[in-house]
Amino acid sequence: MSTAATTIDHLLDTLAALPLSARKMFGEYALYLDGKVVALVCDDQLFVKATPGAVTALPSTPLGAPYPGAKGHLLVTDALDDPDGVIMALRAVAASLPPPKPKTKPPKGP
């Protein structure tokens, strides 16, 4: 099952205080903040990377795997009723991740 575009629209609207962007990947979505992947949306569910800052912002949020074999992420459900905690968690994730690597252009041929 894949995530509906309406789910992404709803999440981006609910979390509009952040300059989030979404990118479709394999029928699911990655959410980006400051060019960094901070969350995944799989099967219409929001999974936030479980960094220490995110766990502090969403202390009672259970862990779940967005796909088989994935590391544990915070499975955000009820927390979206009060998006301030989710916004704090996403900011904490972005702050804890290294900057994105610059894209390199392939060398030009002869």
C-alpha cells in the first residue's frame, strides 16, 4: 500500500510553520527540512527520525519501522492533534543531522 497525496497535503498544511517539502520515493514519501530527510510517510503514517531531541519533544510516542528492516522511528499519530510538539521534534532532527552533501556534476566527456 502506498501513501496518498492527500495525506502529504494534510501533513504539510498541519505543519505549515516549517518550510517542509515532500519527495515521492517508491510510492512513499520523505519529508525534508533544510535539505535533510527528517521524516518518512509510509502507508499514510508519519515516522519521525528518533534522534534524542525528537524523543525529548515527543516522549510518549511509540517506535515503529516505516518499512521492513528500517531503524526505529517515532510513529506519530495522536501528536498531530497538537502539532507544536511535532514541529519541535522535526526541528530537533534537522539540527542534529549533518548538512546535506553537495551534489557533484559528472565530468564532461572529451
